[in-house]
Amino acid sequence: MHTNSLYQEVILDHNRKPRNYGKLEHASHRATGHNPLCGDRLNISLQLNERDQIDAIAFEGESCAICKASASMMTAAVKGKSRLDAETLIHEFRELVTGKLDADNPHHLGRLTVFSGIRDLPTRVKCAILPWHTLHAALNSLENASTEADHDPASTVSSNT
Amino acid sequence: MNATGFSPKSATTDDIDWEKIRTDFPILKLKIDGKPLVYFDNAASSQMPQQIIDRLVRYQTAEHANINRAVHYLSEIATMEFHRARCKLQQFVNAEEDREIIFTSGTTDAINLVMHGYGRKFIKAGDEIILTTLEHHSNIVPWQMLASEKGAKIRVVPINDKGELEIDEYEKLFNERTKFVGLIHVSNALGTINPIKRMIDFAHQYSVPVLIDGAQAAPHLTIDVQALDCDFYVFSAHKLCGPTGVGMLYGKATLLEAMQPFKGGGDMIASVTFEKTIYNTIPHKFEAGTPPIAAAIGFGAAIDYLTAIGIERIAAYENTLLDYATACLNEIPGVKIIGTAAEKTAVISFTIDGIHPHDIGTILNQDGIAVRTGHHCAQPVMQRFNIPATSRASFAFYNKKSEVDTLVAGIKTVQKVFL
């Protein structure tokens, strides 16, 4: 088998055994993300505590390996983090997969940089970014997110979906 | 046996040097990441042979001007070549008259033309439009827009587990409110060839006109609009080795004359004053503005190229690829072919257990293999099979068996990655 820059073992592992998979019974925030390109859907539920930290987070849905691994690694990365730190990660991940991350500046992505190869596959960027858009929507009490421009966290956050 | 009475499996392909034909297509020499391109996305758009590329170059370098206007040399020659392209299409579909061929920007544009020109004039509140589960979105959405504007209703013909239309159900949908039928000739998602002749005849018992979406049929089947007695037939050039941006609408002259124009502008008028505009005769009534002249001439060249080989021989050769690929894919555990109609063109839609089509497409691409992944603009078909998407390999006459072997190896690689 030839070298595979995108489907690295860490991504395949999270696809096989997704972390935080399921639905929270008691969640303070929920959102559903949708990728109209392929019809994939993703539900995210999370519990923010009184100090605005993510106590618990879960995701579920049918999606490709890239999307599922991205969701799994995202939930692992933001659990225990403050809302502000989560928003920073959302921003940095977006910069990473669209090839805009400034390598000279420090970032907080850690192992999430395995997704850097996706910047060369523009049609797949949406797969990787869907969970992050959905998390952003959930944190901002929007019920729905999409990979399309209106729901792009890089554009102005709007309270009406 | 398909609707035109021709069985592609009966034609012979022995007298054709398919390897030599393959060399007509410069793009097939491309390497993707060092791997030879294996182009199996022909149902989305086919590739262009050098002969048609040369024709476009000749037009742009020695024949280009606007048409139907000036009296100078270039305008005369461009007008004549544009008209010749129309006549080639007339012969290709065996229309009675050249004025029954309208140049459009493509299949979608042609369907929208019929929706606006015929539908908005003749479909009323309470009327019913029959479509099928196999339709491409381009033959669903315009009719939904019309139905919602007019208060008309869409009725849908179901399919069976093989992806074939349930003809009994189709016939049961007819009543005195039925006013239009939109019917795909060959399913882009599954390859199913529909028995359109029988379906057209049935609709005509109720005096209901039928539009045939031939986008996937024109590259593989002989079309005879007079034998079919269809009212409208539409397809695009770019699935026939021609350029993008041009397609055609065949319509019976009496219907085209009764219809209202779709777009207003130059060329579609006989005279204009601010009090009253008199529309031009067909086909010009439906060709407002400067048409895609170069693309239309390229369309004509594509028809010449394909008819020189012979559509029947093309279909017969493609069917050998289809049979071979079907047998190979059926042998791979975990691979399931979606769409197993008795009459099919060379299209294989498939799923692989536990692996999303987008992951399949990306990994196959790393081996230079181009397949389409997704819902193929036919979401009702996906819903019928309860799947979000498929991977689709669609073959053309310039493909070869060894490329099918590359696909089979690629699928096994995909399965290994996700083991």
C-alpha cells in the first residue's frame, strides 16, 4: 500500500473508534451540522458549567471518515476547555485546513495538525470543518450549522439561522 | 431491447481499433500524481478528442463573427457553420425539420425552456405532472417551481429494487388532470434504460405531452424522435465529447410554435416597437441573444466524430466493459452494486460496506482513478435505496479493460486502508 498523506493512522483510529460518540441526556447547548455536498449530518451536544467550561461533549451522525475523525478529535480537544479557548481552536483549525495558518505563530492545535494535508483537497475541506462549524453553532446557541458561507464562523456570527 | 428497437449487445465491435481511438484524446495521456489517469466519470462529462479541439481552434482562428446579422464574409461563414451544426443535430435525432432543434446552454436550460415556454402557458391549478424517481434534479426542480407557482401537483413513478421503473404504477397515475410527463431516458445515477417508447405511447392515449431527458442516453443510444414520437427531447454536448455551455432541445414544431418565448432579447424578434414586439419564427423565437456559436459548432463536430465510429458500436464496446466490470466488482466482498436493471448503459453505482463514498473517491484519486461520489443530483434515487450516496464508475468507448483492473485494485486498496 502506498503512503497516504491524509488517511494517517491517527485519523483512521478515530474513525474506527470515535471518542465521545453519542448524545448527552442533559445538555446546555446542542446543534446539528449539515454538509449539503454529500448530505452528511452531525449532531453535537455539550454541557457548559457555571465557569463557562465544557464539562461534557458528545457527537453522533453518519459521515465520512474525515468528518468523523475530525469530530472525535475535536471533542477530545475541547473537553474541559473554556468557551473562549474552544473558539480559539475553531479559528485555528479553520486556518489550518484552509492553508492559512501562520506556522511562525504559536497555536494550540497539537495532534489536530494531522488534518493539514486536507488543504490540498478543497472538496474535502468541508468534511473536516463541519464538526467545528457545528460546535461554533452550539456554543452560540444556534440550532443549525452548515458548511456553506452563511454559517461560516469566519463570517459575522448571526443569531438568526 | 431499448426503446428505439436497437439492442446494443447485438452490434459488433470487431472492426474498430479502440486503442487507436483512445489516442484521439490528449487528456488521457495525463498523469495524476505520477499515476496514469483512469477517467471513469464520463456520465458527468466526457473528454474531447483532438478532432473537436481542432474544429474549435479553426472556428476561432478563421471563422468567428456574430451570426444572423452582418453581410460580411466572417458573419456569413459563422452563420452557415452554426446552421450546419443544427442540421447535424436534426439528423442525429432524426427530427423532421431543422427548425425543431433549439440550441440551449445545456440539458437543464432546455428543460427550463420547456417549463417556462410550455408549462407556464398550458399548466393550470389542479393539473398533474408525472415525473419518475429516477429523474435528475434538473427534471424535478423546474417542475416543482411550476407546480408551486400554479397550484399544480407532482406525481412520481416508483422504482423496484433493481432500479427499474414500475410501469404498472406509471399507468395508474394517469387521469383527466394529467397534463405533462417528464421522463429520464437513461438514469444518470444507476444506468437504467427506461422503456420510453411504451411510456410515451401510453401518455399520448391521454393526449399528454412527454419530455425526454436524454442527457445520459444520447452518448450511448440511437435516438429517433419521430419513431419515439416524443414531444420534447433534450441533451447536452459535453457528455458527447463536445464542449460545455451548449445543449439542444428538440420539440415538435406545432408545440414550439404554440409556446411562449423563454428569454427576451435580440434575434428572437421579428420587429420591436415600444407598443408591440412580434416574435421571430422557430427556432429563433427561443434563441435570444448571441448563442454559444463556437460551442454549437463543436457540438456539430462531436456528432460527426461519434457517428463516424457509430453509436451502436460505441454502445456495444461499452457494454463489454460494463459486463467485465460488473463481474469483477461482484467478486469483491463488501462491494454492492446499486442498480441492476436488465437494460443498462455502462454505469456502475456501488457502495463498499462501512466506507463512505467520499473516502472511496479520495483514495481512488490517489491511484489516478476519477469516479464520481455523492448523490449524483438524484437524491430521490438515494432515498429509495436508503443510502446517502454512492460511488459511480461510468465508462466511455475510450476506456479499456486494463483500466477496470486498476479500479478493482484501487477498491481493494480502499478496503485495506479501512481494515
